[in-house]
Amino acid sequence: MENKIACYCQNCRAANTVGETNCRRCGTRLLLVVFPQSLKYDTNYVPSFYEDHLLERVSLLELRLTQLSEQLAMAYEFINREAKSFQRDHALLQSFFETLSTVNPDFSEILSRNMLELFAEKKENLTAKNKEEQTLHEIFAARDTKQTELFTHLVKEGVRLLGENEEKQAFRNLERAVLLSPKNVPLLAFVAENLFRVDKFEESKKNLETAFELEPQNEKILLLLGVIYADEAETEKARKYLSVLINHPRKNFCVNYVWGMLAAYEANWTESLAAFKQAAEDTPPQPEIDYLIGCVYFELGRHALALQFLQKAISADIKYADAWFMQSVIYAAGGNPDGENNSRAAALESKEAGAQCLEFLKNKKQSNLEIALPFTHFSKEKNHLLTRGSRRLTVFFREWVHKSIE
């Protein structure tokens, strides 16, 4: 029976005779003693097959623990080495900047600012890359087509072309992908969002309406549909979509902004004022919102309060031409020619590109004051309530919409 007793290798599991220190087959050091020292001279003891099996398992476990211990030791050594390297680099940089600030303080400040901008840019690029990967993952997870390879190629190519500002070709690829997977909500929302960004509102709306039928509680879809319908002066439809998002933290500002514009379009100045004031509470101070509140107070005939909010807008941005001009209008209505002239001069000196008042101010023969007043474009451009009029307000609102859907 002694000839059947074996010590099993924990690596290749080959049977070795008792007393061997290394495996005959692979050379691995045998880590365990087959039976205790107390039984070394007991010739009547014969291990069972079950004991042999346990020894094999324990031997394998001991090997794995040894390997894990070695890996942890290597990891600790690597981390320790990197930490010491980081400390040396940090000390070197600190010494460098301290010396530089002593020799040339101005250059030190410029260099520090450039480094911060570089880090911010890298962080932004990394965030954009992670967002793109997450979007692709959601699109591919929701695909419902058998032509997987073609679908994947079209989507990736479309995303790549968008990154290179080749919108026309990009949308062709993405539209083909939508035809292959027509119920893919993440894809429909992605295409609609990018169409919205390049002002293709009608095409964006078609994708959004399809996505809304499939996923009516999607917040991005609700916001974009509400904004597009509001821009088209479809007030009931816009409010239907936006009302769902009124208490949503990230989208509340945009909802109240649009609500205020729709109320102004309907000349419901009390509701418009309430909406703009709520929008002001949802964000840090914004000169554009203070300007709009001041304009609504002007429409309500409350000129003192209008001047107060217009002055807040100007204090935040001294070159806000339209805010200066609205002040001049109120001063003129109140019989204050000095205030009127000073405010108009400040509006002209600001030279703000796209300001709504500049056309009126530059044309001395122009007598129609209304072309420079806020909200007047509503009667002319009924299909562009949010994207016409003040260029500054249009850019401001679009930036907030983009932030809300990211």
C-alpha cells in the first residue's frame, strides 16, 4: 500500500513520492509535508484517497496565497516608489515657482494661469471622451437590428464626422443607422440633440417625437421638444412638455426662462415676471435675467423697479448695450434728458456685437423706437420666439439648454 501513497504537485498535480522536495514533472517546489512528523515512523499509517485529494487542494491554495502575497508586495513597492517620485516632482515644481515668482512675478503668474488652463482643457477633453463612450454604449445596448456590423460602423462613423464638424455626412450615416434600428431611443435622442445644436429644429423635432412615443418620461426629450415648440409659438404643446420638468434641478432654469418668454409673447406680464424671477433664483446672478426682469417691469409701467434691475445687469456687465438703452428709454419717459443722453452714449460706446439697440442708435433718421425694444420681434417672427431678437439672449439661452441636456 505504501507504493500508492503520493505527494501531489500544486502546479501540475503530478503524483510524487513521499520525501520529494521538487516535482519530477515540472520542477515546482512541493510546499506541503504529506503527513505530520509524528507519523514519520508509523509504518501502519496509510493515508486515504480523500486525504490525498485534500492535500492536493490545500497545496494549490497555498500556492495561490503565495502568489497573491508576492503580487501585493510588488504593488506596494510600485505605489511607494511612485509616491516618492510624486513628492520629489512636487517639491521641485514648488521650488521652481517660488524662485520664478521672486525673479519675475508677472511671468510666474502667466505660467501658472497657462498651466491651469492646460489642466482644465485636458479634464474637459477627458470628460467629453467619457461622455462619448457612454453614449455609444447606450446606443449599442439598445440596438434592435440584425445587421450589427453595419449599424456599429454607421454610428461610429457618424460620431467621428461630428467631431470633425462634417455635419452633412455625419447625419447621413446616423439617419441610415436610425433606419436600421428605428426604436433605438438613445440613438434618436443623440441625433435629435446634434440636429438641435446646428439649428435643424424641424428634423430634430421628428426624431424627438418618435423617441417620445417610445419613452415619454425621458427628460432630455421633453426639454428639447418643449424648447422647439416654444420657438414655433406652439404655446400649449410647449407647456405640456415643459410642465413635467418644472421641479427638475438641472432643467428648472430653462423651463422658467421659456415660460417667461411664452408669457411675454402672450403679453401676460405678471406671469412672465414670476417666471423670470424664479429663473433668477435657480442660478447665480445673471445679467441677462436681470435685464429681462427690468424689461418686464417696464412693460408693467413700474419704472423705478425696472431701473433697479437694469442697473444690476449693467453692474454685472458694463458693456451690456441693450440694458443701457432700456435705461435711456425709461429716463426719456420720465423726463430726464441728461440720464437719457448719458445712457444712449454708454450703449453706443459699448460696441456690443449683435445688440438689439445698435441699429436704432446708428440710424439717426430712425424714428421707430420699437425696433430696439425687447419682445418686439414676437410680432414679426412668430416662428422664432427664442432664436430671434437679441443675439445675446439667444446665445445665453442656447448655452443653458446645452448644459441642461449634457
